[in-house]
Amino acid sequence: MKSDIEIPEVKDVHVAIVQEYNPEFEWNDWNAYMINDRDTAIEMVLIVSSGFNDDKTTSTMRHSIKEMPPKSYAKIELLQKEVLALTNEFRVTFFADGKMYDKKYVFEKNTVSADTIGAIPVMELKGILGK
């Protein structure tokens, strides 16, 4: 029965961690964003995130986005500096074109830094895309 379930490959949908200046605290924050780089909308986006290493685990965070238009992005959560020292996972499930999609995006520990950022699709900011 499992072989009857088709979960198509996710393309042009990303999770990015982006560094942004916070004028209130005069500090650069790291924020996670959901990016829809598709030419069609995605709906009922569910995101489950957590951070971990061998001896530490963060709380599991759950987020939802009702709909994301084509070529759009939405903030998921703020990531504290201490959390970036952990491996961070974002499990994303959404519907598009009448099908359900699912993908896990991983940011390995200590890979998110100002030295590793680059251009991010759709956004005019720099950051790191999850793999």
C-alpha cells in the first residue's frame, strides 16, 4: 500500500536562514524564511522545526501558512545565536496543483554565519538555503 502513495519531488520551494538588521536592538538577527519560487501558489503550508546535537535538543516549533502566492516569502521564526550551533531541521509539507509535497531542509551545525551567506531566490537579502 505504501507503494501506491505518490509524493512528488519538491522544486522551487526553499527554507532560508537570512541575516537581517534589527533597528530596535541595533543588532543583526538570523531569521528563517519560507520561500515559494514557483510560478503557482502553494497552500496549507505546515512547518515543523527543531534543533539538536548529541546532547541538546530544542523545543519543537510548529508553524502554518494558509497560502503563499507565486514568487513570495514569509518569515517562519527568529533563530537565536545559540541555536545556530546546533543542526536545525525544518520539515515542510504543503499542497500545490492538487498534490501533497513534503521535504526536510537541514542546516548543519555551525554552517550559518556571515561568511557563508549568498544570494537567496525571490528575496533581496543574503542568507543560506537549507539542503
